[in-house]
Amino acid sequence: MFDRISINPAVAGSSGQICATGFFRQQWSGFDGAPKTGLFNAQMPISKISSGIGLSVYLDELGQQKSNFARLSYSFHRKIGPGTFGIGLSAGLIAHTLGNNWIARDNPADDTSIPLNGQSDSGFDLGAGLYYTNPKFWIGLSSTHLQEVELDDVSIKATRHYFVQAGYNWDLVGDKKYVLQPSTLIKSDGTSTQLDLNATLLYNNQVWLGVSYRTEDAIAPMVGYQFATGKNKDGMAKIGYSYDVTTSQLKNYSSGSHEIMVSYCFLIAPKEKLQIYKNVRFL
């Protein structure tokens, strides 16, 4: 919901604001070596050339595997009706590291895909996307790992992924005091597909409560708070928390997953143009 640019470069700058967002996720609490994920992204519009740029940095640790991604995004914008349509590309570096602290029933030396002294590899990564947003709804189509990077030193292949995301802002009573925000995200690598469904109720443009459902994985209730900032109240700071209640067989071993989000957006106020008036009466 709050991180669209990491999977779709066309999102960059489409809000017309400068935004920075950070996430931390602790997945499957109770497991040794359980996944830990950190994500930071920033984006801004470049109005003079009808474009936007963005940066995403992703750090993930799962047992002996550490993954790092860094991507720069560019989006070209066109106004369509009350909204903005973007065509975006991203390029960056993808890197994986496998550790050497293996615990195995059999000798790891018998499996050549297990590094004895740790191993790293990296490669160039590309992504592309389309995105449209207006005050009422948004929709995006994108793909990551376009060239399917093969990192032979760690026996990992970054398979191409496809994403469809959409959401709607529904004013329940006409004065924007209660706004229902349903959204969805479809993820697929061509072999398996996963669906996320979400509904969030925003009260008085300050407090939100919601719930997400991820097929064959979890139900995640969430809560958050946001407030306007700046002299003209044109900025917005947000903080949110979600808790995944595992619905798969992992529920017998895991105490769930935790995620925290912090975000801040603001507008750049244009400089006032000085008007010079000349008249012979004042010479």
C-alpha cells in the first residue's frame, strides 16, 4: 500500500511531492534466522521536464543468505484528465551473499552448491512499469528483473516478476471524514501467483485502521496515524504498524510477523516571480 515505487518505477514523482519512506519487517518471529527486511525509498517530481525520479534501497537477511538491491527510477509523466499517467524505467544493482555458518546433517562438501567459505555475486538489474493516479483511484502494471539475472557464484537466479496494483478512495459520507480505501496487489513469476487484498478506513485524514489478506499466507491487521506539516499544511507525516497472523502451516511454529512504516512528504513552494513595471511617469 505505502510502497509502490519499489516494484513500479512509473510511480516516481507522480504525487507531485518529495517523499521519503522507510520500512522494517521482522517475519516469522520465533524462527532462528527468520527473514529481516529493511527498505528505504525516496522520490520527487521534476516539473520542468514532466518527469519524476526515485531511489529504492532494499536489504534482506534470511538465514545464511543476505540480499541487497539498489535501484534508480525514472518516470515520464503526462496529464490525462484529472490525473497523471507515468511510463517508468528502473536500473540498479542486485547482490546476494551466502554465509559459511552452515549446520547440516551431511557433509556440506558433498554439495557443490553450498559455499564452504562464503560467497557473493552481483549483477545489473532492470525494471519497467506503467502507472496512472488521480484523486479517486490508482492503478499500475510493472515488471522487475527483466533480464533475469543469473548469479552463478551463489547459484541464484533473479526470475522476472510481474505486478498489478490498484486502489480506490471512497468517501463514505461526502465530507471526507470517513474514507474507505480498498486496494489489491497481484504478484506472479509466471509459475506461482499471490494475491493481496486490503481495506483501510481513514478517519478525519488522521487515523487509519485496516486489514490485509494474503492468499495462503496471512491476515494482517494494521493501524496508523498521519498529520499535516508545514506552514501551509501541505506536507504529510505518517507512521504505521501491521501484524501478520500466519494462516499457513507455519502458524504452528511462528508467532507472526511485525512491520513498521514511517513516511514524510512535502511540496516545494515555487519562488515568487518579481514583477517589474515601467512607466514614463516615474522616470
